[in-house]
Amino acid sequence: MDRSSLFQLIQEQLDPENTGFIPVENFTSLVEHHELQLDPSKLDMLLALVQSNEEGQVCYQELIELMSSKRSSSFRRAIANGRRTLQREILLDETGLGLYKRFVRYVAYEILPCETDRRWYFHQNRLCPPPVFIAVVTIVQIIVFMCYGIMLNKWVLQTYQPDFMKSPLVYHPGHRAQVWRFFSYMFMHVGLEQLGFNALLQLMIGVPLEMVHGILRISLLYMAGVLAGSLTVSITDMRAPVVGGSGGVYALCSAHLANVVMNWAGMRCPYKLLRMILALVCMSSEVGRAVWLRFSPPLPSSGPQPSFMAHLSGAVVGISMGLLILRSYEESLQKQCSWWVIVFSFITFLLFAIFWNIFAYELLGVQIPPPP
């Protein structure tokens, strides 16, 4: 029986008056006595929809959304409240999978805290669209770094090379009227060590996140971290330039770590405590290194060194905006009040930062180092 025939049968036989609701007993009989051409996981979901209802009715619209590979918020709440159990073996036990499906299973256990969400993602996953955003950003960063490394013949502490700071991609307070620099600085890096750290974290954390939550949400989170990084520096460290994608990287990392902590009991990623400790140590070390380079540079330099505030502001964006994005798997952000509160807060900060960059430098008499 195809999907359209099933919908027609349900509406004609079980809801002839077009009330929008179907009695649970009738729907259960339909599921048990008709051959539904569905994968086993979706059949589990249909049965769960029936079992979780306490009013003796099944919403017809909920059924249509589920059959169309969508899940209503009420169905998700029923699962979250623990009013049903999965009938089949857990996802981890499935055997005979190909390389790609094994990787998808790994991503499901790495990112999602709920077994139902993991099962749903595993069976619904399609390699379209592919997770290209993080990969493209990382490739561009590597290409830009290699071009400047070859041109300057310098692969570490590149900011000590005057020609490096002349790049149109670097954010410099003297060039803050060039708006693209508030974003483009993410393609420049202090040296090989900063690029390696950012690229490794982006690929290890960003790609799985993008596979689960999609390119729009993860690109929004990453770019919000990047923009917040440069704007925060322009407010708190007004004489400093900014280079590196640390704002976006820390937004991804802090969002993922916060999601793991908030859903600690449900996460099934191996060695999660050890991995979290290592991630926090690495991130703290990178921030400490950035602070050291900012205030105690190992070599004399003609101007201020890049600020470390982008790391911290990226982490704040990840914990606030990113945590909500990661907790709202397959749920519309637009329908959540907390999402609009966060968006309003970010826009307010953005407007304040624009006002600050236009007026505060002259009002406070800040002596900006001459642009390179």
C-alpha cells in the first residue's frame, strides 16, 4: 500500500467526518492488519505515536507529518516523557553495515543524546546535502595560509611580518570601516600551530554537527561566533587586530560540550569524560597562548598583537545560541520563544557594537596604531 492510498484509507474509513482525529483502537487495528511499506524504524514511530496518546485519539495531522518524515512537537514530548519504549534492538547492535553507515552511526552516538533521535537520524540520513560548509571553510583557510606562508617565507608567528598585517583580510581597528574585515579575518592565522588547532577542531566537531543539524544551522552558529569575536574585540580591546577562525571554532566546541553536559546521562559517546577534559585543556591552553602573545610577545613588534577576546566571545555564542540549536534537533527554532530572545539579544549587541565603532573611538580619544 503506497502512502497516498494509506492516507485515503485512513481518512475515509477512520475519520469519515473529517474531525482531524482517529480513535486509538481503530488506528491500532489498521497498523496490525495492513501491510505498510515502511522501514522498521518508522513503524516503531507509528506504534509509539499510538502508545503515547492519553486521550484515546491520534491527530491526523501528526500522522501525516510522521509519514512525511517529520515529527511533531507533541510526539517528541511524548517520547521525552518516557511513555514508550523502543521495540527493536538498540542502534549500536546493528551489524553488516557499510563504511558510510558505520560513520553515520558513530555521528549519531557522538552528537545526539536520545536513542529515538539517534535511530531516527540513522534511518533518515541521506548524503544530500553533504556537510560542505565546514570542509570548504577549512580548505580556504589552509589555502590562504599556504599562500601567505610561501609569499612571506614564514610559517609561524606570521603577524610579526609587516606584509602579513597589510592583508585586506585582517581585521584592524584602523580599517574598521571596511565591513568585510569583521568576517574575513577568520581566513588568516597567526601561524601553523593556530591553523592546525582550529582546523582539527573544526573537522572533528563541526563536520558531525553539520551532518546532524544541517548546513544552515551550523553555518549560522559558526558565522555568529566569528562576527561576535571581531565585534567584541572592537569594544573591549580597541587597539588590537584580529586574525584566526577561533570565534567560530569556539562557538562550535562550546555548544557541543555544553550539549554533552546538559544531556550527560543520555550521551553514549565513548570515553566522554576523558574527551571532555582533554577538549577543555586544549581550549584553555589555546586561550592562554593567545593571552601570552597579546601581552608578552616573544619578539618585538611594530604594533599590538591580535586579541584573544574572539575566543571568549565565540564560547559565549556557543553556550547561548548554539546550545539551543543543538537541543532542537528536527524542531523549528522559529516556534520557540527562547530562540527569539537569543536572536533579539544578539541583534541588540550588534547594534550597540555598530554604534560603538562609529562614535566611541573619537569620544574616548583612543589612539589607534596606524594601519599597516
